[in-house]
Amino acid sequence: MSFEQSYYRMQIIFDVEHPDETPVESGTIFCVGRNYVDHILELGNEKPTNPIVFVKPECALRHGSYNVIEYPPASKQLEFEGELVLLLRGGGRDIHAYDPSEIILGYGVGVDLTLRDLQNEFKTKGLPWTLAKGFDGSAQISHFIPYESAPTFEDLGFSLYVNGDLRQRGFTKEMIFSPEMMVNYLSKRCSLKAGDMLFTGTPKGTGALEIGDKIVMQLHGQDPNTVLLDFHAEVIEWH
């Protein structure tokens, strides 16, 4: 039996030149769930008192402005969750940040892909649902824009379109947990480092994807017309 060698760790790509000349390599992909009240109500879940965190493996990462999403044959219910993604500036343990500038190196958007039928099956049986969230290509992440080039965190928003139809729109002011709270909570349990990425949760409107669907995500300000970056992806058959 032979195994294909693959190297998923990659240099992070910025849309514009970053003032920090040191290359940044992709790190751990952390994901925070239930960070928007409307999405919690949509799924019938309880509002958490602390961030709910899971991790995606390196094989999940697809990074760039134009990506493909391979529809896994193990599922009949592939769903999208559009999110703001933070690129972390530094790391350590027990991080106490008092401003987003202390911890955020760049902003991007991403699609947290979920095999919802498998996730529900695993949950019903009381089993871990890593394979429903951590399969190849399940962390679709755009290029990043430097923190210094973006509006303040509280003024950011993002939109997700499927085949031209608006399906999700979220704003940072709607989040339950701030970046400082998420990073502090994480760093009390895990050592963080520059290049780690943080999916910050999805708003209401998640839904199913089919082969041939085309996704467009935009990072913008409070006015959705003030687009800061675009991300495109197309769903194709699994190869």
C-alpha cells in the first residue's frame, strides 16, 4: 500500500502587503460554536456561559480566494456555516488581552463545513463528532487582510451567498464572546501561537449544499457595500 505525501501547513496569504515582514505559517484551526444568539435559537440549543470550542485538523484547511469544496461520499447532508476568521498575532498561555489589536494579526472569512447527518448520528450515540467537522477541506478560509487595514472589530460584518442568494449575514457586535474572551478562555487550556486561526461562530441561516453550488463570502463593514475582501468556492464531486 502506498500513501500520497501531502503537506497542509502553508504560509498565510494576505490580500495586501503586511507591515510585519515575518512570514506567518498556518497553525491550529480553533472553532467556537454558539456565538450568535439567533443561531442558537435556530438549532434549539442553550446559550453557553463559556465558549464551546472544537479543533479541525491540518487536512481540513483550504486557504485562498478561490477554493473547491469536495462533497464527501460518506454524507448526504453537507452544510455551510459562514464565519469571521481571526488570524492570531502571537501566543502563549493564560493570555489577558485588553484590546483586539493585541491578539489579532489579520481578518478573513471562512466556511466551517459540517456533515450534519453524521454529526447528529454521533451526538445521538454520545460519540465524538470530529469526523463530521474535520474531514478534508472542511475549513475553507479566505486570504487575510491585516488588522491595521481593517475597520475596528466592532464595525465588521460578513455575508455569505449561495448561487447569488444571500443566505447568511453576521456582525461582530452580535457575538456573545469577544476575541479577548475567546483567546483568554482558550489560552488557559491550550498554548497558542502566531498563525493559529480562530473561527468565531456562525449566525443564523446555515443550510445544505449540493454539487455545483457556488459560494461567495464577503468581509465588509457595517454597511455590506463596503467590501473588504471576497472569497469564492464551488462544490464539486469528491476525488
